[in-house]
Amino acid sequence: MRLSRIYQNTGLQTGVTVTLDQRASHYLLHVLRVKVGYALILFDGLGRSAHVNIQACNRKDVVVTVSDCFEENVESPLKIHLYQGVCRGEKMDFVIQKAVELGVTAITPLLTERCQLSLDDKRRENRLEHWQQVIISACEQSGRSMLPTLNNFMNFSDYKNSQQALVLHPDSSQKLSACQIKKSCDLLIGPEGGFADVEIDHLLAQHLISVSLGARTLRSETAGLAAIAVLQSLAGDF
């Protein structure tokens, strides 16, 4: 039986006792309904994991003892930084969840001309906290031991490429599958409605590579995930 995997932002050492945080304790107690002796895996988001057993639990807290630690490496050889034009509602949750499952190493929510979203500082902070939990859950489910980086919202005009960078554009004559991929790349995906023409011109002036996924026009929440899958295949991850 596959052991449940739980993220904990704490040092993992053999023999130590750890009281799990509120999120993890609630999930184990009220969703999985665990008991003393239950075995699971903790991971710290930095590549280190541990087999643990539940030593004690009450209505709010779960206490575990680390039996042994080990290193896991299920990461892709390609480091993908996804710059996703912010989508409305639960679409952004979906993109982030699936991008993590597909192996991206960093995600930046990109505010562009056609983003149909207006958030004050507090709502942005709340949204980032929510997306961080989406990332954690996706890592727990998919078996990743490295937690992808979630960056703050970025205005489109602040983007500067420092490595190989690809922008998905339906009018491009170059297919993504024909690209020569390096060890790391930026992937820029427009919001609903895509990038504005002036934004595409700005990116091409920075020597980004314009690529397409073929003749069909994909929604924003589909395009990025399809592009990540193609890149991972080119890198040998799939």
C-alpha cells in the first residue's frame, strides 16, 4: 500500500519526535482518520524525506517519530519557470496544481494587459497563501520531494529573461516540439484572451522564442500544461 506523504517545513532527523502542523494534523485526523501506529512519509520540500510512525494523537494534534531519513529524486532534468498570465476563479488553481504535478520548478503569476483581475494587496496575499497550499497538496499527491517556488505577482513590464525563454503564441510558425531545449527555461503563457500584440512585440525584442502547439487554439489553462508536457518529453522526463 502506498504510504501517505505529508509536507512539513521542519528539519528531519532519525529518532526525533515531531508535532505536525495544523494543516497536516487536520488532514490526518479528519480525512484519513489515522490512529497511533499509522505509518507515513514526511518530506521537507528540499529533497529530504523520512519514514515516520504516529506516536500520539488527540482531537487537534498528531505527533510522529522519525524512524529513518532518506533522499528522494523524482525531479525532471529540465528546470521550467512558468510565468502564467493570471486566470479567473479556479482556473489558476488548476494550472498551478497540474503544473506542479508535471514538474515545474517555479511559478510566477503574471499580470498582463488582458488579465481580468483586480486585487488589492490583502487579496493578493491571500491568493498567494492559497496557491502555496495548492502547491503543497500537489507535491504530496504526486510524490515530489522538492517544493516548487511560488513568486509574488509580477507586472508584465517587469519581466526580464535571463535564460532560454519561450512564449506560446498561436500565430507562431515554429512548433514547440521542434525546439532545442537547454537545461532550464522560462515559459510564458498569456491569460484568457492571450498576450496583447504590443506585449508579444516586447517579448520578441528581448529575444524570446515564439512557439506554437499546432493549428488549434488552446485555452490559457490548457496551453501551459500542454507546453510543459511537451518540454518534459523533449527533456527525457516522460
